Amino acid sequence: MTTVPISMLDVRAQIDGAMRAAVGRLDPRTHRVAAYHLGWADAAGRPADAGGKSLRPALALLSARAAGADPEVGVPGAVAVELTHAFSLLHDDIMDGDRTRRHRPAAWTVFGEPAAILTGDALAALAGELLLEVPGPGGPRAARSLAAATRRLIAGQALDLGFEERDQVGLRECLTMSADKTASLLACSCSIGAVLAGAPEPLVAGLAAFGAELGLAFQLVDDLLGVWGEPAVTGKPALSDLRSRKKTLPVVAALTAGTAESARLAELYARPSPLSDAELREAARLVEAAGGRGWAEAEAGRRVERAAAHLADADLPDLVRTEFLDIAAFVTRRDH
């Protein structure tokens, strides 16, 4: 199991009260779905503990410290990005037909698609509401930043869905999709605490640039885990991305490599019928043989190096810079 950085260990405790207070504003039916999705309750509403990694809130609190502020200043931003992330996952599971999330049934399979969609909508609205309540100019600036990131996230999701209807997808447009769908919210997370703290624009821009590169590294690793991750650790079925024939970054790198393995992989992906377990294993082998796995692993490393270069130029405390880099290392080495 990958070691979690110190910056991420106590984040849930730091924002738990604010998260629960925010979600507590929802109507009872929506609150029940949200509490389940966030890991606070089981399907019957009994208390549970099945939360996620708290990566985005950790980055938000760290970005407040980067601006010389107390982490508490970044709490509204940390809560807002986590609510936005939760909204995106609720909708994503429905669109992808994923039936499990964090080792248990996805919310839509428990409460139905309409309830899950409405809960996602409510969490997205709540995120902006929280930021607009922050006194001073930082709140509206942070709300605008999150709204722009959410718009890009939706654009990336739309592009991803569009890929399912096409036989050919280029690697450059796949990177654009990932930059929107995943990296935009990571970039916002890495800078929103500094925005709330009133940091100068060069620092905010540098932190956002760090987050954008980190977000692409995160997605590359996520795509690798979607093929080669251990189901007992990831909480997703084996070869899940290949089973749904998603055009992820390593898959597109393999499909566009121009090799015999690329052609065979394209043939499997074009089949109208579900792939057998043997064909799924063959597809995984083909992605690796065509260079998709190696490219994705190397590209994730390159993105982290580029992220680190943005931090090197930023005016922030050395300890905070180190903690950002520790999280970046975790992102590329994680197993779930």
C-alpha cells in the first residue's frame, strides 16, 4: 500500500465539521444520498466510514499555507472542491455504468439514477454557495475559479462521452479531454486556498500551473490502474476500463502506435459484443505490447517534473513546497 503524505493524513479531521455542516443544508432525501456517497453512512443511513483520499482538500489547505495564511482560511475552498469532486463522481458513475465505488455499490445502484443525479446537482450548487458566503473579495474570486473549473470538467466529460461514438481518437485530443475532466479541478484545488488568502496573482497562477500538470499525472495513473490495478485495492472490477472499452490515455497511445498490436487492439475495441475474459486479458497485453503502458508511465513522470518546475519558480515557504512535492510523488506511486 502506498504511503500517504503527512499533508493528507489529518485533512478529513480538519474539514469534517465544515463538510457535514454544509451537506446538512440539503433536504433529507438528498442528504441521505450524499451521506452515503461521501462514505458517512451505509445504505440504511447508519454511520459508516468509507471516505476517499481527500487529495483535493489537502491541496486546498496547503495552498492557503503557500500564501502565508493559516490552513483554516482554506477550509471553505477545501470543502467546495471536495463537494464538486463528489458531484462529478456521482454523475460519472451513472454515465459510465460503474456499479461500485470505493468497495461498495455506487449510489445510483442503491437510490436510483434520478436521486443520484439530483444529489450531484445539489452538491455542485452548494459548493458555489459556500464560497460566495466568504467575506471579502477572496470568496467571489474563489467562486469564479471553481465555476470555471467545473465548466471545464463538464466539457471534458462531454468529450470523453463523445469518444465512445468514434472509432479513432488522437492522443492530443485525449490529453485535452483529461486536462479538462481531471486536471482543471486539481489546478483549482492547488490555488483556491491562496485565492481565499488574497495571494498575489503570480503565486495563484504558479500553484494552478502546478495543479494542472499534477492533474494530468493523476489521470495517467488512474488510467493505468483502470487496466492493471488490483481490484481488491482499487475497488473496481479487474480490467474495468477495457471491459467498457474506454479510450483512456494508455489505450489511445497504444491504438495510435501504428503496430500490429495496435491493429489487433482496434479490432477488439470495434466488436459490438461484450469481450470475454480471455479477450480482455489479450487487450491488456496488446496495450502494453504497443507501448501504451510504457508511454503512460513515462508521461506521468514527465508531468510531475513539469509540475515541480512551476513550484520551483513560485514564492512560497520551502516546507510547503516540499509537502506539495510529496503529494505529487504519492499521485504517481499510488495503487488506488
